[in-house]
Amino acid sequence: MARGSLAFHYRMTIDARRVVAAIPARWGSTRFPGKALADLAGQPMIAHVVRRALAAKTVDHVIVATDDERVAVAATEAGAEVVMTGVHPSGTDRIAEAVAGGSIWDLVINVQGDEPMLSGANIDTLVEGMRARPEVGMATLCRPISLEDVNDPNAVKVVRRSDGRALYFSRSAIPFPRDSETAEALWRLHLGIYGFRPETLRSLVAMQPSSLERAEGLEQLRAMENGIDILVFDAPDEAHGVDTPQDLERVRLMMNRGD
């Protein structure tokens, strides 16, 4: 093969790698230490998350960003590239280090390491939505929320503007159900996934944690307090995050039933 052909092949390979799914995973979860390696159907949870990300049609590469060798081994065995990072206060900061200098990425998809049932179709919806709205630097997903979850502080709620941008995220029930029928129609569960354009991700992690972020324990509020719009798309499939040991048992039952 001629040298020019080799150069062309290399350029085409680089051009094709436009979307990276970056999964932040650590051992020392405050509410659930060792969560990333919790057993689900005979596999560690991080392995399920990696396989879900690999199933997305729009994702070109999957990275697990961690500071723990045990998590790194499990992620590698599941088929992800592992990037060892320093200790970080949030998953967003962790993935920002992992993809730093990655100029080939148009979109960075932050797939939370505790979302073992997040579908590839949900990831594709986020990627395709951001491609259709190039003016937006950050996006996420939501679903209708069940009555049993609306008052659960571990289930994060979101309300949106008429153009789909987020108005607010909260662990409380928003909007407040003064008129229960109206409020129930507007309740949305926030899913643990974000899409970033690289420049937005770099700007976000350069900011100090905000007052609302600290109050609610929700890092996306840092973006909102600093004027970064977050577009919220409707997810086609349910997802069940694992924040507590009780959540883990619920997901185990779902997997055993084949949900």
C-alpha cells in the first residue's frame, strides 16, 4: 500500500471516532462502598454498564475512568479501555481527566457506573438529540416517574422549559403537587447519563462547586447556576440506577425476571 493510502486510512480511522462513552467508577461510594463490583447475575455491576454502552450504535469507544485497580480489572475484562485517574469529587471531574486532550471526540457521553440497566437505545437517543441541536453544550435524559418514587430523595426529579431545557433538578418532588393531577403529568425522573461537547465539559470542571450543588448533592446544578443550559430528552426505555443496597436487590429481581 502506498504511503498516501496509509495516511488516508489513518485519517479516516480518526475521523470515525467521534463519540466516546466515559464511565466514571470508584470503589469508595459514600452510600454504598464497593458498589461498582456488586454482583448482578454473576457479573460485577461495572461489567453490565460497559456492555450496555458497547451496545449503543452511536458510540465509537468506551472508557472506564477509575482510581481503583479492582474496578479497572473488571472493566477491562468486560471490554472497556481503562483510564486510571486521580481522586475526584464527582464523576464529571473524573471523566474530564480521562478524556483530556482527546481532540478527536465531538461528544463525550457520561454513563454513570451505577446504571446497569441503561439501554443502548437511551444512549443513542442522547447522542442523536445532541447532534440535532448543535447549539446545546450539555444534555441528559428523563422518563415519567412512578408515584412510589416521586418522594424518594434518591430518585432525582427534573422540570423543563417549553423548549426542553432544564429549569431545575431536585431530590424533592417538583413541581409540588398542589394540584395533584397537574403535577403528576409533569413529574419526570432524571436518568443517570449526560452528554457534553468537550468545550462545555472543560468549562464545567473548571468551575467551583456551587451552593445549590452542595445543598442537593447534584453536580448538574453547578452547570445551571453558572448559566450552562441542559437539554433534557425523553428516554425511550426505563433505567434503574443503584444508589443503595435496596436498589441493588430490586435490580437483581428485575434481571432474574428478564426485565
